[in-house]
Amino acid sequence: MTENSEEFDVIVVGAGFGGPIAAKICADAGLKTLLIERSKNIGDKVISGLTIPFYGFLFGPSFIRDGNPPFERPADGIVNYIIKDINTSDIDIDDSLRVPKPIGPIIAFGYNTYCKPFCEWEVKKAVEAGVVVKTSTTVIDIIKEDGFIKGIITDSDEKISSKMVIDAEGSQGLLAIKAGIREKYPPETISLADTYDYELPKPLIDRIFGHSVKMCWGWDEQKVAPPLGYGNGLMVWPYRESLHFMQDQCLSINHNKVPNISKLFEEYHNNITTKLSWWKDQVAPKAKLRARMWEGFEIYVGLDNRLRNMPNYTDGMILIGDAAGLESTELCDGVPAAWFSAEIAAKVTIEAIKLNNTSKSFLKKYDDKIKSHPIIQWSISGRNRYDLREAQIEHDEVKLKKYIHNGWGLGSLTHFTTPLLKILFSSIKNDTSIITKWIKMYFRYYQNWIYETYEFSERTNKSKILSKRPEFGQLLFTSLLTMIDAGLKIVSRFKRLYSNTLISLSEFANPFISKVLPKFEPIFLRLIRLFEPFLNKLSKKLIVFIERANPKIFSAA
Ligand SMILES: Cc1cc2nc3c(=O)[nH]c(=O)nc-3n(C[C@H](O)[C@H](O)[C@H](O)COP(=O)(O)OP(=O)(O)OC[C@H]3O[C@@H](n4cnc5c(N)ncnc54)[C@H](O)[C@@H]3O)c2cc1C
């Protein structure tokens, strides 16, 4: 075994979505930080693409919100296909969850992203902050001294010492088990995903999908996705010039028989692509298969109290993201939780090192913050996918539609409004200018999407219409933001009073929405339909404004 003479303050294991964030924040605070990744190229081992929900960008690390991360397409809605009979096309649609125009898709509910460029961008930011990155290196064990974790051991038998280790290994991490703080998860909590990546011309994607993610649900015999474990379903994500088709299933071993998942996935994929009319008639003739990938992740961990209460820290070590079991139970959305937990872990680590106290009792702060984070706790305890499986087994159409609506339709407001308002009000309490930062972020991201570039310097040459800048629109936009900032600054004098009241009142938001939504929703959807032509025109105008505007007015600086 070789001993690396260099000692680090912090070693972060894993350069997926969470690791580089924790590393960058530690390095920004002056800590000597090493980021270790087992794959040769950053992002190689992370699944190929996903939708990162808006709350990750709004409430996550400020450098992402204020930066220009690469993404593929803003997403502004979900279209759910409820397949009762695929052969006769007896299919109901729930498309209630969409951001109405003209603000959608500029105000997006998520950003569809390829993992590789996104993680590369994060690592670039970490390196700029001074992080040392080591790729093609697998951490195989931890160094323990007097009960404290004091570094790691790599697959080339190298020992590297540190004051703290942040474990960002993802869902298949082993270090926490080696450190004796977590157990292996049971098979029912592991979902296996089968993903197809198709190339498709952009105009066709614009026409078939627009900015919506499509999801398919159905009875087992409809063969939408293999009925193993919980949450039979299929998602199709549109990117700029490609589509991701993903079926996933929790593993379950019935009557001691191990199902042939590979065969089942194949069968279900063929069934959907040859029978579902929009795929068969519109997508299939032009789609070109580029890749097929398999990946596993833990999805029901949050619902199992025993697993949920497994520790996230020990003396000298903190777990973040998927390694800490923070993947959402509904849609396997785990990037926001990886970002939130990375930021919290880094801040606690900085404090621990400063105070020279990396003990369990000090690091408990981390767990307390994770447990009181409204969005993390909401996302790891959602029950809709679990309940949906029960509805499928009972063949109860009313229940099936209810759970789809509550999970991936407007019904999600009945359980999401309280955590959203809580984090919203506490963010405003901490920084009154955050609202204008959010608005600029949305507009800047949308301009990036139009121009397909993420750095202003690259874009200037591309812009063909510099001479037609909308001077009045720009003035209006900047004046509006100035007014919002000024207004909030005045109100901020009383912020302690009103923000604490508002945060407390948020508790009542979910029950209130549950009461009013059944009456309000049909009116809301009818109004949107009624005003659609007008809203579409307005949306086009807004998009032309963003296209022509000087990028500087959307800049965070
Ligand atoms: C099929 C699928 C679809 C998903 N869809 C979505 C979605 O739509 N939206 C969403 O928000 N989330 C989604 N997720 C979840 C999301 O990918 C994860 O929650 C997120 O990547 C977690 O980030 P992380 O940093 O904890 O782990 P990861 O991003 O998985 O990163 C872990 C990194 O650690 C490295 N590593 C592992 N072990 C070691 C070791 N011993 N030594 C060195 N390096 C190591 C890995 O190579 C990897 O780069 C999806 C996941 C899957 C599998």
C-alpha cells in the first residue's frame, strides 16, 4: 500500500450530481479538497438523462441558479396517458399539470438534461474553485483511526488522509456499509431502469412533445411496463434532438422465482412502440436508436421507516444524495436532494473543520438540517407510486386516476404546496433579492435554450439581431425588477414578523388546496383553454423579446 503524503481537509467520493457541489463549496471556503471519481470521464457512470425539477434550481446552490448550466430542453408540463386498452386505443389523458402560457415554458417546472455535460459543468466549477480531481480511481475502503474516519483507500492501494470524507457515491455506494453506518437495501427498494435513447429531428419533437414529458400508465395486462414490485409506468423525456424512453420497476421476487426482467422489458418496449398511436405513427418512422442503458436506484427507501432512519453521518464522514437514500419515492427525482444535501454537508464540514470537531455529535447538525428540509422530506415520503401499484392490482380505475392525478397532475398541489411555500418564504427571508434572481434565471436559461449556448461570450457572435434590440421591453423588464427589489427591501424591515407568520401559515396550505382544488381545477383548466389563442400570441411575443434582449439584463451579476 502506498501512502499519499499529501493530506486533504476534505475528500469527496463521487463526481455525479452531488459530489462536485459539496467539493466546490468546501474549496470556496479555503479547504483543501479532493474529488475522486471512479469513471475515466466525468458523468460516464451516471444515467444518461433526466428532468431536474425547478425547485433544485431555485433553492439549490446559488452558483447553479446564477450560472449557465447546460441543459437540453425546458419542460413545462406532463401528459399522462392512462392506458385502459392499448389494442383499441382506449386511453384517457391527464394533462392538468402544465405551466400556462405565456409564462410556460419560460417558467419551467424542470429542465431536461443529459447527465454527462451537466456533471462536467459542475466539476469545471469545482476545479475553478481549487478542487483537485482524480478520475479513474475507485475508493474501495475508508481509513479509520480511533473510531474516526480519517481518509480513504483507493483501488490502486493508495491511502489518502483527510479530516473529513463526504460520501457522494450514489445509490450503489458501499462506503457507508464499510463504515458500518448503513445496511444493504432489500431488493424491493431497488428499481431497475431500462432506458432507450433515440435521435429525432428537433422540429418533430417540438411538434409531438413541445415542452411536455409524456408518461404512460396502465393495467398489468396492457404491458406498459413489467408489473414487478411497485410503480408500473413509462416516461418519455424530450431533449433538444433526442428522446429518452424509460421503463423502470422495483425488483420483487415472487414465490421464490426470479423474473427475467430483460425479456419482460423487451416485450413491453415492443408493445408500446408498436401499438401506442403517437409513438407508432409519429415517432417510430423517424426515430433512430442511439443507445440502450440499464441502471438501478433505490426508490421506496423513504417509505420504509427503518431504512429512512439509517444514519447519514458518523465520526469524520457525511453521506449525501443517493448514498444517503434521498432519492424521491415518486419519480426517482434525486438531483435536487443531492444538491441540497451537498450544500448542507459542505457547510457543516466547513464549520466542523474550523472548530476542529468532526465528531458524530457535531455532525448531527447535518442530519437535523436534512430532517427539517421541507422539500427533501416531501420528496422521500411521497406515496403515490406505491398507492398506484395497489390500484393496479385491484384494477380500480377511479383510484388509478386519482393517484396519477395526485402524483403527476395538478393534484400534486395537495401535498406539494406546504413544503414549497415553506422553503419559498424562508428563502425570501434570507435574501429579499432572490425573487429577481429567480426571474433572471428563468429568462437567462430560456435565452440559452434558444441560442443553444450557455456562455454569453460564445453567444454574441451567434446573435443575428443585435440591431433590433427591444429597447422599451428591456427598460420595462429592468424597471420591473428594480421595483420588485425595492418593494421587498421596504417590506424586509418587518421580515421577521411576516416571514415567520407566513412560514407557520404554510402548514395549512395543503389541507386548504385539497379542499378548494376539486372546485377550482375545472374552472382553471377551462379558462386556460378559453384564452389559449390569446395566451399563445402573448407567449410568442415574450419569446421574441427574450431572443432579442441583451443577455446582460438577464445576468445574475
Ligand atoms: C434511470 C434513472 C432516472 C432518473 N431520473 C431522474 C430525474 O428525472 N430527475 C432527477 O432529479 N433524478 C433522477 N434520477 C436520480 C438521479 O440520477 C440521482 O438522484 C442523482 O444522480 C444523485 O446524485 P448523487 O451525486 O447522489 O449520485 P450520482 O449522480 O449517481 O453520482 C455518483 C458518482 O459516484 C461515482 N462513484 C460511485 N462509487 C464510487 C467509488 N467507490 N469511488 C469513486 N467514485 C464512485 C459514480 O461513478 C458517480 O459518478 C434518475 C436516476 C436513474 C437511475
